Amino acid sequence: MTTSEGVPTEAAQRHLELSARIDEANYRYYVLDQPTVTDAEYDRMMRELQSLEADHPELVTPKSPTQRVGAPITTDFATVEHLERMQSLDNAMSADELLAWDERVVKEVGEVAGYLCELKIDGLAIAVTYEKGRLVRGVTRGDGRTGEDVTNNVRTIGALPDRLAGEGWPDVLEVRGEVFLPVEGFDQVNAVQVEAGKEPFANPRNAAAGSLRQKDPRVTAHRPLSMLVHGFGAWEGGTRPESQSGAYEIMRGWGLPVSDRYKVVGGLDAVREYIDFYGENRHDPAYEIDGVVVKVDQFSLQRRLGSTSRAPRWAIAWKYPPEEVNTQLLDIKVGV
Ligand code: NAD
């Protein structure tokens, strides 16, 4: 049996079922900050959905979870439209998928002189706008087009300057980055949650999201949130940099928090070395990472590669296998 579009009924039903389960998981993860399925299970469902859609392109609609970012916003915060859309990242789950991504890039734009490798921080994306060098707005990614106005809470993040240092900043600069809780902060926040008789957060990402989306900025101020820059959206006026690494160095000069762990490398072998290094030294950084992000460094090439509806084609996330140890560690501590 097939549907009116000629898709086998069984595949259409499975598509419906998976979409509903992923929508529900998105709501619990992004809106409630309380996931009920593991990331591995979520990724498995998403992969199955992508593979169904690859076999039956008629199933792809703008509503499909494969085409969207985050979850529809349900919030008590004011909502703000992003100056430029915030996207997600495509994943490479195997060496073959990483190679396939590199081959697609090279086919499209020729040999790439520089890949920027950086850590994939387990936090939540934020867009922080500076106008004439002053912090005026902080907005969560939300569904990518519209986010929640968390400006007052963002102002409590010590790593973010209220005024940019130096000179030459654009009239409007929308800094993009990851808000996170360092490992120590995560344990601390969860211990307080448990003491107050509340459920501990499942992972640092949910703890950071829950902390940033507090109604009372005084509560957020007590959560040791930090932030690292991983891009920018709007850049109006001033001289635009020519590469991702160039932008990072300029933003570092303005006092913005830029990681010193990123590296620009010449090709896929060096990308693999970076991935292997942090696979073995995953706990070196003071914050949790769930992978490595590889970006084509030159903006002219990024523009040529463009984006799909939910992710840039010029970047790929390599995910390390999940480590579900944090709540166990906390249980031991709390039990003492
Ligand atoms: P993602 O976490 O796979 O990758 C995109 C995000 O990575 C960006 O939006 C940005 O916030 C972040 N990031 C961190 N470091 C970065 C860097 N250096 N450069 C660029 N971006 C960086 O994508 P997502 O759309 O936020 O979430 C999807 C993932 O979230 C899933 O793969 C799954 O692991 C998890 N998830 C889990 C559930 C669940 O119920 N367990 C539900 C929804 C999502």
C-alpha cells in the first residue's frame, strides 16, 4: 500500500511516529530543559528520519524535524527576531562521513587552505548584540529565527564585557557563542538543586539553559555561567574580517571571550589529529565538550558553500561518544 504521493504506507507511518517523538523530545529538551531520552537515542531517531527522507524525498516538508532548529518557542520572556538566522550544525558520526564532507567541500570550492578546528562546547547558543560597543541585547537561539530576550541574565555573565575594549568595532555587532557552566559550576548547581529538593539537571547543557532562562536575573547571577565566542551574525559598519580565525582575533582584541584552543590546519589529516587529541584529552578544558567543530576558515569560501535550511555547509560537528557520568558523580557526592 502507498500514500497518494506514492510513499509506502509503512514508511509514511514511521515518519509520522518518529517526527512526533522528536518534536516531543525537542520540547522537553529546549523548552523545559528536562530531556527524557538520551542524546544517543535522540540522534538515532534523527538519523532514521533522515534516512527515511533520503529514500522518500516526498516525506520532506518544512515542518519535518530534519528541516528545523530547536523547538517552537513557548516562553514568558519577550521574543526577539534574530538579525540573522541562527543555525544548527550537521554531524559526522564516522571517519567516512567526515571524509565525505571534506570531499563535498573540495568538489564545490576546490582545495581548502585552512580548516578551523575548535571544541564543541556542551552549552547553549546565544546571540549578544553590541551597538556602538555597548552590550544591548542577549537572545537565545530559540527556533533559529526568533529567540528569547534574556538580556538581563546575559549581563550577569562575567566573561562578557558590558563595553567593548579598543576601537574599530562595527556600529552593530552580533556576537554568537556558547553559554556554558564549567564542570565545577555544574556540580555546584546540581548540588544546590538536590539540596532544595529539586531534580538535578541531566547535563551541563540543560543546567546552563535552565540557569540562563531564570526569570530573576539575581538567580542567574549566582550560577557561574561563562561564554565562549564561536562566530558572529550581524556586522554592520567597520572593516569585516576575511576569515573565521581573523574574526576571532579581532573580537579577542575587543575583550570578548575567545578560546585559545582553536587551531587552523591545512587538511583533513591534521583535522583528524585535532579530533584524536581532544578525544584522548577530553577533560583538559574546564568545561564539558561533546565534540569538535570543523569550519572552512575563509569567509569567501563559506559564502560559496552556503547553508541548508538548518545548518551551514561549510561546517561539520564531530561528536564524541556520549559520557553519561555526571549525575552518577553527583549522587556519590550528595550521598556523602
Ligand atoms: P548540536 O548541539 O548538535 O550542534 C549545534 C550547536 O552546537 C550550535 O547551535 C551551537 O550552540 C553549538 N556549538 C558548541 N560549540 C560550538 C562551536 N565551537 N562552533 C559552533 N557551534 C558550537 O545541535 P543542536 O541543534 O543544538 O542540538 C541537537 C543535539 O542536541 C542533538 O544531536 C542531541 O545530542 C541534542 N538533543 C537532545 C535531545 C534529547 O531529548 N536528549 C533533544 C534535542 C536535542
